[in-house]
Amino acid sequence: MLSPDFTLSAFSNFVDALRLAADDGDFSRQIRCKWKVVSYNSQPIRSSSGIEVCPTSELIDPAAFDYIVVIGGLLHSGRKISPSLIGYLKKAAELNVPLIGVCTGSFILARADLMHGYKACVSWFHHQQFESEFPRLHVNSDSLFINDGNRITCAGAAGVMHLAASIIEKHCGKYEASRALRIMLEEFPLSEKAPQPQPFVQTKISNINVHKAILLIERNISTPLSIEEIASRVNLSHRHLERLFQKEIGMSPAEFSIKIRINHARNLLLNTSNQVSFIAMECGFLDTSHFSRRFRAEFGKSPSEMRKEALQQLKQ
């Protein structure tokens, strides 16, 4: 089930893993796995990239499916999923058909009141928004996906193929799941406990507590947590967390926090027209002068100078 402005990669990664496990060779026959794109009408569904996908089935009896997968997409486009599809999901839930929320599909399930009593997995990028909109629901943005009985949710992106692989392994076997991923150039399946990758650190993080601390820093950019609070949330002492950060990434948690906020500020500076003072506050700097000094120390130029140079290059 594709939402308006759905994420194309989330859809294609899921279906391609099924396709590769469904048949031998490169024939793509739906033998071991079968799937349909369901909708309440025959109109193409537009993805967030503008590419459209045509439904292949009407809303047949949901009990005919082993799973119903909801592919989410843009949260702010203003286009909402049809009430007919919401009703279909509720009917499926009544029949105990497992529902899968992929990417922001978890938001769709939550808005349909179908996540009460279940854990929801979302991308670290959408964690705060989910928490704000659904304060009574349990949300996790550390894992790639969460299998919680009749609700399975996935952060999206590359994690989708690992979610698909876990379903393939359950029904078709470990070999088929691993083979599908290898063809997709993934070395081996990752479990639902595997942490979500973070965008800032390029080196591989082996310590899961450092990884969790990094995620906490990333999703609290505008309102930075103290290092003491971060250490507490990952059940470590301040000093132990400091030592782990130095070992894993060669800097302290405080230095990492500054760097990630400065880099986020740079992205906002180059990709929005927001004032420097607004960007400073958005990135957790209450003092614009302090922000400008740290920005110059990192990039060798002030925020205004960097924006001016970028605008000049666009005009050339």
C-alpha cells in the first residue's frame, strides 16, 4: 500500500528483495513470494520523486495476505492517505493480519490508531516529530526495524531490505534471504537489533553505547542535551562515555556535538534563506557571536562569507 508522495527507495528495496528470493536465476517469477500493489482505485500513485506506480490490485479481502505493508513518504506534503485505505488497514487489524509500516508508514499506522500497545521504529530524523505527535506511544530510533507481533515498523532506506530479508528467512529460508541481499550488494542480513547508521561519522562505530549516544546528539540538535544527560540515557558514567568517544571517534562527546551542529548549520546556510541568527538558534547556539566564532574556526570563514561565496558561484 503506497501513500501519496511515498518513498520510492523504500518500496523498491522491499519488493526487490522479495523478487530476488521468489525465483532462481533472473526470471523474477512470483513463486516463493507473491505481492500486489493495492489501492481503492486504478489511478497511479505518485512518489516523492515524481515517479508514479500503478496499482496491481483492488482492495481484496485482507485475509488473503500474510502481511500488508504501508510505504510512507513525505510528512509535510499535505496529501493524506485515503480514508478507504485507512478503513482497509483497520479491517486487516481486526483479522489479525500483520501490518508493516515502512519509512513514515509508522506515522500512518499511528494516525489510524493502530499502534497502541506496540513499539514503533522510526528514523532518527523523524524521532522528535513522532514523539511530539504521539506522546503516549513507545518510539525507537536506534534499531533498523522492530518486529512486535502483528506490527512491524522500519526506519526506511537500506534497512527496508534487511526487514524484507528477515521475512524471507522466516518463510523461505536463510539461504534465500542471504542470496537476495548478496545480489543487492549487501554482505549479510542485519537483525532488527542492528543500530541505525548515523550520517555524520564516517568511521564504523563498534560500541553500541557510543552509537546510541550519537543518535541522541543528532536528534537533539536544536536543544542539545548535556553530556551528563546523554551518559545517563545510555546507562554510562560521564567519564566512561568520554573514554569510549575518544577511543571510537577520536574526540569527546562535547566536541562531537559542536561539530555536528556546526555542520548542520552549514547545510542550512547553503540550502535555505534563513537568517544567520535563526540558523544559530536552530542548531542550539543561543549566542550568534559564539556561533560565528565556532563556524569560522571550523570552516575558515564566517557564515555570511560562506553564504555570499555560494551565491556568487550560483550566478557564474
